[in-house]
Amino acid sequence: GIQVEQSPPDLILQEGANSTLRCNFSDSVNNLQWFHQNPWGQLINLFYIPSGTKQNGRLSATTVATERYSLLYISSSQTTDSGVYFCAVAGANNLFFGTGTRLTVIP
Amino acid sequence: DAGVIQSPRHEVTEMGQEVTLRCKPISGHDYLFWYRQTMMRGLELLIYFNNNVPIDDSGMPEDRFSAKMPNASFSTLKIQPSEPRDSAVYFCASSLVGTKYFGEGSWLTVV
């Protein structure tokens, strides 16, 4: 399967700070998604972004498919941003998940 | 649409009992996936269906696990007999093209 590596594994931010999460993948992909798993365990779809850049409020994501990486930007972080951020890539119809970045935003 | 609906949300059962997890995908979606999340192994694909037909079940850990999709709006994942190592969060997801949408998960504890 496709290998997906995320960095950093853990991140602690002061509220209001910005951060960049990285996802590297080992092969060409048809699909890349970023998810946020909140402290209650819910997996929430953030972006479907096989290439290019998208923005949604304080979050934005960029995927450079030719270089096999994607970045998730969080600006002006809030305590509700805490949780685990997963990058997942797809070849055919399977999603290969990274091990996630655990983000803790402290007030 | 209400999104992907899973039940039960939480279940605690004794070792050896049968467990049935249920999933209602988003209407119109033709792909359905079952994932399992554990601390040790992260998120793993167990099985997925296309148009109600199982396509890849290579992720199903062993014969104790089975999944069915009798129609486009319902799927079950069954564990019989359950073991403590099956304790995990089981997610169902559905998709049409591209984005996959996940249910809220079924938290299973086998004691």
C-alpha cells in the first residue's frame, strides 16, 4: 500500500498561534483528504484536495502532487482545534491513513 | 442529508458474545467502507463495498469478522465470537466520487 507520513507527531500551541502540518506520501494518488478527529472521536472531513490549494476559514491546505506532499495550515488556533489531524490518500478505493498529528491548543 | 449513521454508538459486551454493528450510508453513495481504529494500529480498512458487492475484504482480521450489505442503505459488521482484542472504534464511511464521509463511530469494548 501507499505509505503516508505525517509530521510533527505532536504539537502544542498557544491559542492564537499559527501552525503547519505536513503529509508526505509514497506514490501517486487520486485523492487526498485531511480529517480532524476531535476529542470525542468524531472524524470530520476538512478538505478533499488531490492538488492545488483550498481555504476554509482559518484552515487552508495545499497539495503538490508531483512532489508527493500536502500541507495543512491552521491560523489563529483555538482550543477547539485540539485533536488529531489525519491525512489520508487513496489509490483506487482504499484510503491510506497517516498516523496523525496530535494538536493541543492551550489557552 | 443526515450523514452516515452508525449504531450502536457505544457497546460493552462480554467475551464470546456476538456483536453486530450497523451503518446507514449517505443516500446515493455507491461505496461503503468499514474501518477500525485502535491505538496500536491506527485506522485500518477492514472491507469495502461497491453497489452492495464486497470488493476487498483483505483487511478483515479473521473469520470471526463478517460484513454484509443487503441493500444500498444498510450494512452490518458482525463479530462472532468477540474477544477483548476486538475492542476499538469501528467507523463506517461512504462515498460517491472523491470525498469519503465518516460516521461518528461505534465504540466497542469487549471485557
